[in-house]
Amino acid sequence: MGQRIKSGLFAVIFILSVVAVVMRSSPLQAQTNLSPQPTSELRGVWLTNIDSDVLFDRDRLRTSLQTLHNLNFNTVYPTVWNWGYTLYPSKVAARVIGKSLDPTPGLQGRDILQEIVTQGHQKGLTVIPWFEFGLMAPADSLLAKNRPQWLTSRSDGSKIVKEGTHNRVWLSPFRPDVQEFIQDLIVEIVKNYDIDGIQFDDHFGLPSELGYDAYTVALYKKEHRGKAPSKNPKDPEWVRWRANKITDFMKRVFTAIKANKRNCIVSVAPNPQRFSYEYFLADWQKWERMGLVEDLVLQIYRNDLNVFISELEYPEVKAARQHIPVSIGILSGLKNRSVPMQQIKTQVQKVRDAGGKRSYRQFAGVSFFFYETLWNISPEKALERQAGFQEIFPTPATYPSLLAGWKG
């Protein structure tokens, strides 16, 4: 009997010591030092086919969505238009480009958008396809070769725009046939898939040095009594005219989306306003005021914490927060640029802290660019990174949709 009691005491002591260790290392315990957890918060991540394998294998995709669900993410932004191809079977692309689907082997015989919608919804994830390349295409793409008249240029006639080491060209957003093609792609997605929304970014605009193609110059002259546009691409009136034309196109796209699926959220993930407007002619502040944006995810990819915080305080950001859910895009890393988990935690906390000050609504949440760098591309161990995200999101939260009565 004495031996059994002694053994029992040892067992109790062992169990208590294990519990103590677990509590010390528990993400939930660590979370008590942070702000109270919101019950409604955007917790998103972009899924792309650049520097990432997540989309190219059914099982890998399924496992990745399950992991996101387990770590209390609630939103995915999968790319659907990239490198001059659609990543879903598209009749519109087949007609214009000559191929209905990106020819990468891992995508053949599949519809990854349908996979993500089906599996994502089963796991409670909000699915908002990302129209990543917008009006941009690789210079050697079939689209550029098949429709050379659609490409716009600088004042010297050159068309190539460098993006890193890649040669890009841009479709003119001022041409009716280009607008029809882009809008047809978007409507095709909205009509054929049970998506929760669709997202655009600065690539729905145009690099401000472009716009000197013959069609656009002729249109400008027609509306300015024969006067040609300024040779200075940053001329305020020339910038404003092109930005307003892109805004008109955005309005038509918004109307077409709503005509086909009223509850489809129109999301925009731009850079800060002054950069988007000056460098990409994307006047998202105006779009938001016109009611064309129902979900704003502002890209603030900054290492300097003071700069990061200052970007949260701009007047147009505060104004948008009064009308719609405004979230912050945080860089979780790039292929050749790792971001420490501690920096990610700090930035998320600063976004949460910035909410609710004075009379302004809280930020609606955060989204990370991009999936592979959450824990697969990092010098830090994957399990340690996942534990870090579990600390950030220890409990589930609902997606803060304006259409579902978001309160802020």
C-alpha cells in the first residue's frame, strides 16, 4: 500500500511538472501579455505562384489550407491572373490569348480556384481571388504577342518596364477592347465560382511613365482641343486625366461585379495613396470615397517600425476606416529577404494598438505577403514560426465583412 501511495505521489508530481512546463511554453499563456483578442478580425494571406509551391500540388494545397485553419487564419487571397495567364480554366483567356490555363505542369487537369473555394469554405475560410497582374504582362507572353496593339508606351515609344530582372509590358487601360477583356475575365470568375469577393491592387492602374501610345494620345487630344499630353509623365494635369480614366474603368468593373453577384466583396490592396497615385495612377482614395472599395488592405511592407506606424496615421487611411474595413498588409518575407517572427508580432500588435484611438474605428485586421514565407522560407524553424502565429491568433475570429454588418 505504502509503495502504491509513494508511486501515486510521484505520478501527481510528474503530471504537475508537465503542466507547468506546458503552461510556460503555451502560446495562450504568452498571449496574456498582449491586447485582448478581437472576435472579428481579418487574418489573411496571399497565395501566389511566384517563389511558392503551394498551388502546384493538390495534397500540398489541401494541407496548407488545413494548417491555416488550425492556426486561426480566416481569409485567403489566391492569385488567379499572373504571368499573362489565368490560373483557372478560362474561356475568355482561350479566346484572346490562345490558352485557357497557365501551362505549368502542376496546374494541368486541375481547377485550383475551385479546389480552394471548396476546401476553403469547408474549413471556414473566406476566399477572395486576387487579380494579381492586373494590366501587366510579361514582355514575351502570348498575350503581348497576340495583341501588340493593346500595349502602351513611354513618350519615346519604348514599352518595356523592368520589374526586378523581369521585362514587363502594360495593356492600355484607356482602350475599350482592353477594358472589355479585363472585365470579361473578372466577370467570368464572379459568375462561375462561389467566391466571397475579388481583389485588385496597384496593377489595376498603370506606371505613370506610360500612356503615350497612339490611341491614348489621340483620345487626350480629342478631349483637349487638339493639345497633346505633356512630355513630362508627372505633369499634374496629365496624371489626373489618366487617373480619372482608370477610376471610370474601376467604376464600370465594380458595377459589372455587382450586377452578377451582389454580395461579392470588391477588395483593393494598394500601396499608400501618394505612391499609388503618383507612380501607378491608382487613386484608391477617390475609389473609396465613391463607394467602389468595400475592403481595403493597405500594403505597408516596411522594416522601420517608426515608418510603419506613421503610415497607419495618414488622413486618407483614417478617413477610410470610418467607412469600410481597413486592414494592413504585412510582409512576412520574400525569397531573398527574411522577416523575423518578432518583427511580424510587433507590427501586428502596432496595428491592433492603433485601432480605437480617439474617434477612429479600429483597423479590421492584417494580411501577410506571402504564404511560403509564413514558415517555409525562413532561417527560423517552421514549427517555431507556426508557434509564433499561434501566439498572434490564439483563438478563432470572424472575417470583418462590410456586407455582413461590420461595426468596426
